[in-house]
Amino acid sequence: KKIAIFATGSGSNFQALAVAAQSGSLNAEISLLVCDKPGAFAVDRAEMLGIPALVISPKSYPSKEAYEEEILQKLTGLEVDMIVLAGYMRLIGPTLLNAFEGKIINIHPSLLPAFPGKDAIGQALAAGAETTGVTIHYVDEGMDTGPVIASASVKITLGETRESLQKKIQRIEHSLYPEVLEELLNGNEEAVQWEKSVH
Ligand code: GRF
């Protein structure tokens, strides 16, 4: 199967998926990185990994529809089967949702439905939560609202800082995302209804 990964920022999850695909532990081809932020580190990673990148700024288009139409054309041309969001800081609109119905997934750094939206890690710390985690879910028109596929929990320990918590969460993301995607591509939807916990 052919995958397009959408990222806005650092792209560490994009890299984890690409490395898994290149090493064979993920049986997929990462055909394209779509990045909506020129200069993002994800684009440098794509270059290092030898993966084509579509760097596309929504500001250059008259509407979200026109922006997504341009992306859709590229994805169609490459015969992409699935869209994997990895730190893409934008809601997916009807153009892409309709074209890839049930074929867009996202990873979010909290146990949804807790702490959706921006800065989920900061939200969990500010709320004094004892546990947070990572959720992989299908994407719908809402913000972090689609059906959950898999989650992993992370304990927030005494003296936890944003940096230490982010590190724990990212470590889990980088193993969970390729693993879950592999199961989905194999049609093992039930197999990924698991929960993990890390202390
Ligand atoms: C990840 O923590 C992901 O859960 C969230 O955005 C972050 C992206 O990090 N949606 P990176 O760009 O993959 O390093």
C-alpha cells in the first residue's frame, strides 16, 4: 500500500514511519510527505530519507478547497491509498475526507477524549493529571474526535517536566504508530484495539 504522511513541524513520527517502511517492519511504501509549512524540519528529514515532499502553503490558495484539491491531485497521481497525519496542525476538510473516507488516521499525544486540540501535553500537566498517553484514531471533520484505533497510557511522575513527558510520549509514538499502521494495512482492525501502558 502507498501512504502519504502529512506533517507541519519536526516530523519525528514521519521519520519513524519511514524508517519502519525502509527496514521492512512496516509493509508499505511512504510515497510522499505533504508539509504545509515551508522550512519545517520534516522537509529536511524527507530529503535525508529520500522521500519526495510536497511543500504547499495554504496561503497561496484562494480557499481550503482549492488547497486540498491540489493535494488530492498529487495523491491521486501517485495512487496513494491512505493518509497518515503526524503532527499536521490543520483540520482536514471535506475535499480530502470524501476522497479518503475511512482512510485517514492521526496520532495525538493524550488519551482521547481527554485533552484534544493544541498542546495536549501542556494541558495534561496543567490539569494535574496522573496519567496521559497517546491515541491513534480515524480522522473525521472534528478536532481529534474520530473513532479510536489504539492507545497507550503514560504515567505522569513526580517532578515531571514538559520536556520529560514529551520525551516519554514521543518514544511511545515512534513505536506505536508503525505497529498500528502495519496491523491496519493487514486488515487486522481488531488486533489494534489494544491498550498499552508505560511507566
Ligand atoms: C506528536 O506528538 C503528535 O502526537 C502530535 O504532534 C506531534 C508531532 O511531532 N499530533 P513530530 O512532528 O512527529 O515530531
